[in-house]
Amino acid sequence: MQLVSDLVAHIPEFRDVYEKHVFHQGGVLPHVFFWEVVQDTVRSFLGEGPCAGDWRRTLAFLEEQSCRGVLGVDEVIVTSFLGDLPSPQEPGHAIVHQLPPVMATRFVRIRPRG
């Protein structure tokens, strides 16, 4: 849950998504929340999300968190961010070529075919 709080603090554009998430879920469910983070990040990458946070800031923040080596944080980032990025046939897949080093390495491990 700290990861979610830190993300919203660093990238305030996620505040509305966070508040809706808490309202609908009755609390913070990090894996569920990160589905929306992926969607907004890909929209930003495609230039389709005028209200979404800049995708570069999101990737930079998640890379910084990935470098910390915190098991719960890594689990959320790998499972619910990297694992939910678009597949090769989906719009926005090219974002995987923009992943910073630690996340790129983990992405290749979980999805070697993209």
C-alpha cells in the first residue's frame, strides 16, 4: 500500500484514479489499482490521455522503486504493471522498449516473447 501512496504523492495525476479506486473497493488493493496505472500510462504513451500522468515519470518512479529490492513492491510492479503491459499485437506495446534497465530485465523474464 505504501507503493500506491508514494506513486500518488509523486505523480498527482493519479489522485482521481486513486480516490475512485478507494471508493469502489472500500480500501486500497494495489494489484487492482495498478491495472488503472497501466491503462493511464499506456494512454499517455500513445498521446491519448490528456489527464494521465506523463508516462516517462511513471516509468522513472517505478524503476526507482524496483531498485530498492522490496519484495512486496517488486511483486506489484512485476505482476500488475509489467505483466499487464500491452502484448505485441496491442496498441502501445512499444512502451516496453522504453522500460528502464531493471524493469526491462524483469519484463523479459516474465514475458520473453514480449
